[in-house]
Amino acid sequence: MSVQARTDERVFLVVVDESPEMRNALRYACRRAKRTGGRVAMLYVMDPPEAQQWGAVVELMREEARQQAELVVAKHADIAVSLTGQPPSIYIREGKSRDELAKLLAED
């Protein structure tokens, strides 16, 4: 599924991180989505764990990172719901932010 659910629906994508600017970007996207009848999409990109000798350690690190990502996104998703009245589309990926953003935008 692409970021744009319908061809006539506007989707305002916010890359979620812990920067102070992200809150402003989220509020702006929510206001625009509500005003135009669009939707908000949120992308959180986790850093891949560093290569480890033991696969179980890497999987544990990945699981912990995913749990943290879900907590961060849930906090911001609640704000989006309160401002727009509808839940945002949520994407949690692992990799480099620029690469994952490009992949998300290219999905059909």
C-alpha cells in the first residue's frame, strides 16, 4: 500500500523522530489534513543493529528497538487522532531514513 491510499486523497507524511521540530511538523500536517479532508501518515525509521557475532543478540536488539519505536509512534499518533479525528497510517521501518522514505514513496 502506498502512502497515498486513494489518488484523490491528500496524505501528509511526517517522519517521526525525537527532534523538537517534529512536533511542529506533526501539528502542521494534522491541520492541513483536517482542512483538506486528507490523512496523516507517520514514518519512523529504526537504525539497524550493528552486526553481532550472535544472532540472538541482534534479534533482541531489533525487538527492543521495535518496542521503543512503537511507544514513540503511539504517543504522536494519539496527538494526530486528537487533531484530525482519525488515526494516521503508521509505517515503522529499519534502515537509513532517506532510503526508507524513498522506498515508501515508491510503493504501489
